[in-house]
Amino acid sequence: MRRLIALAVVFAVLLAGCQQAEVGKGRIKVVTMSPRDMVEQLKLGEIDAFVAWEPFVSEAVANGYGNIISTSHDIWPNHPCCVVAISDKSNRDIAVALVWAHVKATRFINSEDNREKVLEYASEFTGKDIGVVKEAMKRIKFVEYPDKEEFVKYYQELEEGGYLTKKPEDLGYDSEEEFLKDFLYSEFYSIVLEKLKENESWVPEKVNKKVRVGYLTADLHQLAFYVAMKEGYYEQVGLQIEAKEFANGVMEMEGFKNGEIDAGYLGGAPATLKRVNDNIGISIIAGANNEGSAIVAKDVNSIEELAGKKVAIPGFGTVQDFLLRIAAEEAGLEITT
């Protein structure tokens, strides 16, 4: 009898261990780090996969560190990503000039006639090989203004997920609608769009002002900023650009807060989170890109195979965080930290 009980206990322990293992297999362990570190950590085998934006995705693939198992287009088509923000929209002439230069640069990028020159600019801006940026460009939609519907969807996901610590009323707005209208401020883009429709050669009057513009290190999504400088669009409207480089969007938002920059290219995620949670007064006046991210994995070929693996994201509440959660949910997996 004692032997049978002992065997039963051993069996129960083994069964429990198997069940725990099975539960473990259904979970993805998530860690946070910068995209630059993701590439190196994937190479070293410290993480099994990561979710990041270009050109870090293509850099990892080109160097043989991993392969793309799902693009952000597959997971969340037309999702918002980088934007152009301004701290003070009361100076309308400067805002219109900035948007005009951005629109001209974006159209330059999207013109097939400029393909080779754009690739050269992309390589210069990011410091990556032509082959890497050429591959990366296939997954980026360079846009003039964000998809409002998708951006609002992202805002609501942040709200429902508890990432936003304040409500529009706490920020001095009467409603969410009023806040979003001021945050996603489309008036300057509408002016530029209408003028260019009437006359594609239209150029705003020169403002002859110095403007401090922030941007993120090696972020291919913000290529329009570099193209606008190289093609002389800022000069045409009398903008003397003082470029200020930031390591990430959170630091750039601190730059806005501390009065170090007047405008900037950055991710929609830090722009939204810091605008609401820290009440840093910015408005989005243009879009930079949609999509352009992917899940890259080592020795894994599907989302389902990420079970029990360690996956890096740039931060909680980011678009990349949501992309992983959407993909995991569809694959029947859970996220754990």
C-alpha cells in the first residue's frame, strides 16, 4: 500500500510538473530594451525574439541573427507610428512652413523617380548599408498625416489598458473629442494640402526663423526630416533648422518639456503617453509613417512557437507592445513580464 501511495505521489508530482510546463509553454516572457540593444541581444542569444521598427528589423535579418515571422502590416494594417509634433501652434506661419517641407519631402520619398537618391539619403541618415535600408523601405508607409481612425483606436487601447493616468478633463478639456481635435491638429496640413492641389508649385512665404527640431537616432521612419534638409525644402520657406538628436521618444518629449526643441519627429506612442500623463503641451501637425515594424525571431518560424520564449519590446504602451499582444492573443498565447 505504501508503495502504491508513493508511486501515486510521484505520478502526481510528475503530472503537476508537466501541467506547469504546458502552462509555461503558453506564455511569452516580455522584456524591454532599446531596438539597438535588441539586435545585439538577439545575436548573443540573450533574447529569442524582438518587436521593433526599421531599420533594426532588416539589420538583424541581413546579418543572419534572425528572421521575420510577422510584419506589423500582417498584425495591424495601417497602424500609426511616427508623427511630427509642435510645441506652440500659435505661430501659424512657422507651422505651415514645417508641414509644407514635410509634405514635399514625403512626396519626394514616395516618388519612384527618386528611388536611388532616397536610398542614398536613407543610408546616410541611419548609418546602415544600402542593402539594409532597401529591404527596410519595403515595409514602411511614409505618410503626410496620420490615419486618424487608427490613431484614435490606439489612444483608446491605451485608455482601456490603463496606460493613461489622466483624462482629458484633467488636462483642461471639456471632452475626449475636444482633446483629440487639439492633439491631432490637422488645420495646417489642410491648408498645405489645399494650396498644393491648386498649384503643385506653391511655396509658403519665407518666415526667416530658426526652429529647433528633434529627431530620433537612426530611425528610418523619420527619413522625411533628413530629405527636407538635403533637398533644401526648409531653406525655401526660410526655416533655419537646428537639428537635435535624441535616443528615444521619451527623451525627446522631455526635450519639449524643458523647452529645448520647438518641433520634432517622434513615435506616436511617447507623444501620446507623455502628452496625457505628464501634460507636456504638444500637438501633432503631420504624420511621418504608418506600419514599418516586425517581429524578428531566432530559431522560431511562427507566433505560436514564441511560447516559452523571451521577447523584447521597446516599452510598455508602445505600438510594438500592442502588436505583440495582438499577435499573441490570436495565437492563444499569454504575455508575462
